[in-house]
Amino acid sequence: MQKTEKIWHNGSFVAWEDAQIHVLSHVVHYGTSVFEGLRCYELPQGPAIFRAHEHVQRLLDSAKIYRMEVPYTREQIVQAMLDLIAANGVWPCYVRPIVLRGYGELGVIPFKCPVEVYIANFPWGKYLAEAEQGVDVCVSSWTRLAPNTLPARSKPRSMVMPKASRWMPKAMSARAPARTCFWCATGICTLRLWAIRSCRASLGTP
């Protein structure tokens, strides 16, 4: 990962090295965080974040599902991303906003743990470098959580762990697929294919 100079934290810029949390923060033990991943592209008129408002709205919706009261509006978070990109002077880039519960109490009930917001941006090339030649995809033997077991339409950090596990074989075998998809109990496939036809559509979390 190529670091940048600043990270946005709760309304202020901090140095990349100073963006730290306590080991006993609630998020470390219970995965209480939600996040988004956005791309910022270089256009002739300057940097542009792809569907920034839609991504941030999904971030806030995910936080609401987990009863995390984010102290910033959608417009404020979008502006914070733009300010951060300008402050670091780095684009095109990847942008990662994350909302998490910080240091407070260690019990499962999180309401005495503060809700914190971080935003980072840094250079990141193609996620799948071989995509231009096509990408191998397989169906995982695991079944994704059904929508009535956990709030599957949110985007919490804890739900990424199965994804990390299914991608690990790629690092161990040259024959492993670059992408894997889950089928959930209702028969819905988790593989997302982008077909951009209009900017009016909302983002979903399959």
C-alpha cells in the first residue's frame, strides 16, 4: 500500500501514521464498523469520485442498521472526501470511508463507545490486474448468510471475513480463480456485475 500524507478523522486531518485506535476499541473485538470503497478518477476538469453520494448514502444506511449514529451528514462526508483528495494531492485514487465504534467499554453493548469516522485515500491500480484478458470465476462451496439471519444488505467489516477466506486460495495456487461468488439460501448470487446505464439508480449490497 502506498501511503499518503493525511487521513481525515472526525472533522480534522491527521498524519497517516497517527491514524490509530486503541487495542481495546469495540471494533477490534466485535467488528463494529461499516465501510465503503470508492474510486476517484482524473478528468480534464479535475478529480471526480464515482457516485460519491450514492456510496455515502449506503454507508449511512449501513450504520443506521447497526444503530451507529454518524455525527455527519451525507454532504459533509462527501465534502470531506473531496477535501482529503485535494489536501493529499493524489488522484486517481481509491477512497475508503469507515465508520467504527471506538474505545469505551468492552462489553457487547456498544452504546458507551464513541462512533468515529475515518477517511483515507491512496493510489491503487486495477483491483484485478488481469481483467482485460477475462477473469476466472467459481461458485464457492460456502453458502452466504440469508437476509433473515443478519442484516445482509448492510456493509459491515465482519461480513468481509468470509470473502477474505474464499480469496486466500488464489495466493496459494496459480490455478485458483480470481473471483468467487456465494449463493445464499434464497438462491441469490453475490457476484456483482456493473452495467452503467444511468446515474439515477441506487447502489445495492447483494
